[in-house]
Amino acid sequence: MVFPYVPAPGAGGPAGETYAAALVRTSDAGGVTQVLRSLRFTGWIVPAQDGWVPVLAVPGSGTLAAGRRGIAGVGAALAEQLGVAVVAVRVLADRQLVLVAWSGAEELGRYVSDPAREPGADEDVLDEPFGVGAAGAIAAACGHPGRGGDLTEILADELDPESVIESERLSRVLRLLELPTWLVAVAALPRDVPTGPAARELTRLGWGVPGAGGVVAARLARVVRRRRRPPPVLADPPRGSGMDPWLM
């Protein structure tokens, strides 16, 4: 897949896409749906593909479920309640990639390509990749424990924001781990996903409710959820010294 260049936010051009998904390592789409309904999730559920059930968030949304859950919170709840491996993915304005993996209730690792891009991050938060050491655990959760080294190289790469977007990094990750590469295009929802599933194939939930009723419920809940943002992906992000070098 070829990606157009998207200028960095604030660089005089439009920001890139923001989207998120959770990949649940199971073929039981019904069980996934049951958990998501109990969480009052808003988004889409894709039929099982190659032993995974993809769960797609509303593009650009932050809070997706009850309890101020973003995609990481939703992924953690799915993993714990279903007792399976789950990998959560989030791309923020195509300038930050987040990966979090669980096996049941145990979190295996958390990666953020640029913690400084997190909404509300303090000025002293570092902008270099965090959690690269989790690559082996993430690869193992996806069924490819021997590819941790290759994943480490991809995650450690500090991309030039003037020429490369995070969807490109994510595309490399998905190909390496044999996960659906069309995830980089889910911002097209509610229309058909390019190279991926048609919208009619997906189960849509709004506030945990399927069908037209869910669409209405999601609209009513949107105002509240916009005000109740999910917690940051990193509770304690890496920080610099905060000291002006000219004072040293």
C-alpha cells in the first residue's frame, strides 16, 4: 500500500489520520460482541479472520466505552474477560503509533513511538520511542515469537516527520506479524474500508447497542464522551531533565 505524504500538524498542512483498533486472538466473534455490549462500546466488529476478530473504533474518537476507556482500556477488558491475547493499535494524527499487548489479564508490553505527541503531554516529555523492549512480547502475542528482533528494528526507527507517517510504520508491523494490513485504512469508516471489509459486513455498535438504535445512542453519548477523555497511554511518560542547557 502506498501512502501520500501528510504534513506534520502545525507544519502548514492538514494533520494525518487518527484511528484505532483492537485485534482479539479468537474466532468467537459472538463472545467479543457480548463483552463490547457490556462495555457500551461504540465502533465496529469485523467477522473473524485467520483466528482474529478485529474491533474498530470510531475514527478520530478518544473515549470509546464506559469508564473513560480508550482503545487501550477496551483491549485490556477484552483480554481479561475472554482470557485471550489482544493487541491494541492507535495512530494519532499519523504522528504517533501506540501498540499494547495482553495475554488474558496480564499486560505484556506497551509501545509509544513519540510520547511527546500524547494529548496534554508536558513540555519535558521525551519525543523518542518508548517501550521498544516490548517488541518480543508483542510478536509472541501475535504468534510469531521468532520475529521479535525484526519488530524491534521497526519500532526503534525514529521516523522523519517531514517525509514519513506512522501509518507506514504500522503497515510494516502488520505485514511482519501477518495481521490485516487494511487496518491502516479504517479511518474511511463508516464507508467501505479500502482493501478491507465492506461496511455491510461489519457489526456496528453505538453505546453497546446494535443497529439504528445504536446510531442514535452514540450521537447522544458523544457530547459526554468528548468531555471525558481517556487517561494517557503512558501514566508516567519518560521525561528530560527540564534544565536549560545554557544554564549548565
